[in-house]
Amino acid sequence: MNFFLLSAIKMAMVMGVLMLTLLYLQWAERKVVAHIQVRLGPYRVGPHGLLQPIADTLKLLLKEDLTPPGVNKGLYVFAPFLAITLSLISIVVIPFGPAIEVAGVQTWMQLTDLNVGVVFVLAISSLAVYGIVLAGWASNSKYPLLGSLRSAAQMISYELPLGLTIAAPLLMANTLSLREIVLSQSHYYWGWIPAWNVLHGPLPQVIAFVVFMIAAFAETNRIPFDLPEAETELVAGFHTEYSSMKFAGFFMAEYANMFTVCSMATVLFLGGWLPPWPAEKGSVFFPSVMFAAAGLIALRHGLYRARPRDRRSFQVIAMVSFGLAALFLIPAFAQFFSPLFWFGLKTGLLLFTFIWVRGTLPRFRYDQLMRFAWSFLFPVAAVNLMATALLVAIFG
Amino acid sequence: MADTFLDSTELVLNMGPQHPSTHGVLRVIVKLDGERVIGTECVIGYLHRGVEKIGENRTYQQFAPYVDRMDYVASVSNGLGYCLAVEKLIGVEVPPRAQAVRVILTELNRIASHLVWLGTHALDVGALTPLFYTFREREDILNIYEKYCGARLTTHAFRIGGLQYELYEGFEDEVRAVCDTILPKIDEYEQLLTGNRIWVGRLKGVGILTAEECKQYGVTGPMLRAAGVKWDLRKAQPYSGYEQYDFEIPVGQNGDTFDRYIVRLEEMRQSVRIIRQAVDRIPDGPIMGKVPKVIKPPVGEVYVSIEAPKGELGYYIVSDGSTQPYRVRVRPPSFVNLQALDKMARGALVADLVAIIGTIDIVLGEVDR
């Protein structure tokens, strides 16, 4: 098939799924945080607030697009576009699944496999700081300025441990292509234990994984590192002066960044789309079991519902779950969607951690944040990298 | 300033009156060198309602509901202070039953006020969740108020000379239930915050105010006790029968934000202790002392202060012998404690400034009056 046509189809699919994921990631965040905080969260717009993201998007689209006086017009408009573009672009190299064959066309579940994929992601995420810094500077306002100064220092500091932790699995995989990194993790020890980089010899990268996740929190400006937009200190930080779709751009960029770093963690450390134990030993049935269990739980809540508004919603959720469980029993369907399921599950769990932490931890102070990066994360990551290099040189 | 970094220019930042963490309408003009605070100036008065002036134009009974609007998260304490002052002025004896109920409601109010403080303070430091937990517990206390006097926030629970309403059926059990639920919840907050290294790191050594400085500024309440001074008006000059109850005065050592946090948590536990003792032995008898229909105190003046949740709350009332006070002066703890902000904030970072505003536990209704 024509390369351009194929790419266009894949791009459209990835874009569509990604945008929907980002919208519902925001819904999931609100729901999870709400339940941590003994609230219900979005509940009014659609069953369980499922239409809330769409309503929010519509609202932001229709809001008046204010441009405060005294801003640097060009940069002010440019900054949110830069932020959103840069945060979406790294998705290009992330592999979601193995090679598949649809209607005689063989292709990979990945937009493109750059042989420098990892470096590409790092380069793009380094650029992301420009969106924030420009926004803070162009706004011609003091709170955004302070926010962008903070974020510049923070993102540059945390880039280093992030890079060092990424380097360790690279040494073990001996490649820079994200697809091949996943494939290098595809065997199992003693037939059961996956050779993911967190468990893979010569040095299991547990430390690197943890440091990567901490640095990822900082890179995406999430609690406990959300200083650039610390609401109780800097009002809204770098996007204080933004409204309407420009604000939505920053908002979406934050979620896209979260998605990217979680996908990267999945690919680099958790074996990407590979199941945690071999398919022939039953991992093919896991999706069915999981969806069936979810269906049963939903059904139970449907039978003993707590609120009148849940008259039918839980039953529908249960039916959908049972349907998915049944679909995953069909081999043709499972072969296609199992890798996506595992990739989604791992990334989803990491994203849940992001949300969970937001409901739990207070915020660092600026100097503590810097000290933490330079006197703890950086040395730990460096020692880990050196140990890995040594062990790879001896045993690899 | 000679000590600015690389001769950088100072940045003057206007925080408030519309800012998420100035607890209402406080306006702080901050002079910054980078992120370091080199000076602050508080601008207050955005919530000024002339409460003291209103007092001169109302009879003694009419003015009582107004004082609830000062510190609106601790309105019962405000009411108690005012009632005690007028009672002293006209020399009325409050029956023991009314005194016991006053103690119970006031201590419940102390817990409620500290819960609001804890939630908002944690929010300022960046922990979003405790706010919802503390407000959940506060709800139980407000429900008791609602059942007792019909109002939740500005309760006007007490009257000059005693109480207007007899206790409702099941009051004691509900108060005991609140006491039983609140203690494990306080442990829960401690689990969430005290053991958290980020939380400790944000509060330890921030906004230190020594005992000597506290005395200079007239700072009272938990802030003074966190500096190590064992001074509590409930012990020092007991009122409303506090001498009958057995409780400790928690004190800190360093006078920093962390100590204030620990002291306030411990105060909530001590309040539970007082409430449990009081509710077990509410005496029988009348709830209203012998108060004339028209209060016409003799010419004279009186100063009565109580230990409100935020510190010493004093009422200075001058009577000219008429039915209306000649002058009502309120000594609000928030207003006096807020003076220490600049002292504590100098040299701190912007993030600390927010934590320091939170730790003073101000209510702008009381600062501005």
C-alpha cells in the first residue's frame, strides 16, 4: 500500500484515540481525586459525568479569547501552540504494539520507528520548557514571570536525572530505537518472570525506574513538583493570563506530557506491549477475566445502587465490560488488541499513580526541589548508570 | 538594598486581595529579590464593617449577634467573650448549667476552627486532600449547632446571663459521638501530614517567632504557645468554670510553623478531653441568670478576655449608664498576630510566605472588623 496513505490512516487513528484519551484522562483525574477526597466528582453531565470533558471543551471553545493589554502579542499567541505541539509530537515514536496485518497490509502499531527514537523524545521534551518560559515572559505579568522562572530552572534540573535513567536501559538493550528496546525485553526467565528492564539482568533497573518516575513528575509539573503553576502561591503560574482555547492548549499539553512520559516508562522499563507472563501460560485470558470481574462489580453496584441517578448506568457499564470480556476470547480480536490492552493497562496504572500522588502529597519548596534534584536524584541516577555500564561490560 | 543578588532589581508583587491563599481579602505587598522576600506590607480593611461603631448604636442585647460576624469560623467564642464582658459589667451570675453548656459549645467551636485552619493551611502548602477531610468532620460539629440554635456559622448561641435555649434531646450523645470520631481522625491527619517528609520540610524552621518576639508583638494563642510559653487564659484566669476541668496546655519549642501545627493538633485533643469531662457532668438547674429586661449598666468600664481559638480575644466596654455602650473595643487575636507577619516572612521564600500567612490563622472578618 502507498506509504503516505498508510501513514495518514495510522496518524488519523492515533490522533483520534489520543485526543479521546487526553479528554478522558482529565475526567479520570477528576474522578479519582474526588474519590480520594470523599467527593463524587463530575456526576451531572451524562452518566457519571462521562460527557463532562466534552462539555468542558465546548465551554473553552466558546469562551471569549482575552488578550490582556501590554503582552508581547506574537509570543503570547505562539507559546500555547508551541506547548501543545511539542507535547504531542513525541507520540510519533512510541510503539503501541507489534506488527499486525490488516487486509493484507503489514504494518507496526507505531507511527514511525526512528533509529534515534529515545534521543528524539529527550530532545523534544527539552524544548517543551520554551512553551512555558515564553508564556510567562510574554504575559507581561508578575505571577506568570515567577512561574516560568521556576519552571525553567526545574525542567532543566530534572532533565539530567531523567536522561541518566533513560541511558541505563539503553545500555542493556544496545539500541536507541524504542521498538527494539521493547523487543529486547520479550523473553521470560524460567518461563514466567518477564525480562522487562525493571527485572532484567545484569542489573534490574528498579532504581532507574523510580528515579525516572520522580523526574517525570517534575517534567510534567505535577504535584509535588507543580511549582510553576502552584495555585496557592502564584495563582495559576505561567498560564495566569491565558483564557479560552489558549488556556486549553496548556491544559492539554500537560496531560499529553503525562501520557508521553508514562508511555516512555512503559516502553523503557515495563516491556511495552508485552504481557507480564507468556501467552501460552494464560495471559491471553487475563483481559477477559479482568473485564468480567469489572462487569460483576458494576452489576453488583447496579443491583444495589446508592443513588437514583444510577438507575441504569451501572448495568450498561456491566454489559459493556462483559461484552469486552467476550470479545477478548475471540482469537482474531485478542491477537489484535491484546498488545494494546497490555500497553494501555501499564500506562494507565502509571497515570493512576500520577493522580494518586496528586491527592496525597503537599508541594515542595523551590530550594528543596533543587536540592532534591541535584543532591539526591542526580547522584543516584549517575551511580546507577555507572553500575549498569560496569555490569553490562562484564556480563553483557 | 545592598544584599540583593548581582544588583538585580527588586520586584514588588501585590498579593491579594484577590489571591487564592490570603484567606479572604488580605492584601500583602511583597518586595521580592528573585523568590526571596525582603519586605512585606499588609493592607487591611477590605472587610471593614465598623463593628465597634455599630456597638455604640445598639443596646447591649442587640449588639450580641454582631460579634459573631467578626471571627466567623469561631463565632461561638466571640459570643462567649462578649457575654462574659457584659455580665461582668452588670454583675450577673451565670448558672452552672449554662456555664457547662457554654464550655462544651466553645470547645467544639475551637475544634471546628482548628479544623478549618488545618484544611486551609494544608491547601496553602499544596496538599489538596486534608481540606475535604477536615470539613467533613467540621460538619458534625456544625450539625450540633444547627440542632441547638438553628444556625451553623453565625450562631449567636449564648445570651447575656446564660442561654436562651435548653439542650435538645440527645445532645450529650451526639457530643460524645463527635468526640469519639474526631480523635481517630486527628491521628489520620497526622498520618497524612506529620510523617510526610515534604510537609515537615515545608514547615520546619519556617517563620520562627521566639517567645521574646511573641511578647513584643503581643502575639497570643497557639502561636505564643508554640514558642514555648505556657500561657492559656483558660488556666491563667479561668472563666466559665474552666478551673473544674483537667487539661494540659500543649507547648512547642522552636516557635516555627511546624510547632504551631503540632500545638494546634494537640489542642484539639485537649478540647475533646474538656468536652468529655463537661458533658458527663452537666448540672441541672436554670440556664438563665437574673438579667433585667432592659440592661442599663452602671457607669464604668470593663475588660474581659477569653482564650479564643486564635488567641486572646478581649472586649473592652465603656458604659455611660445608658442602654447602649459608650464604646466597645475589641482586641482581636488575628489582628494582633498578623503584625508578626513581616517579622516572620523576611528572608523567606514566596512559598514560605504563603505557609506563614496560613500558620497565623487569620480570619479577615476579625482583622478588619
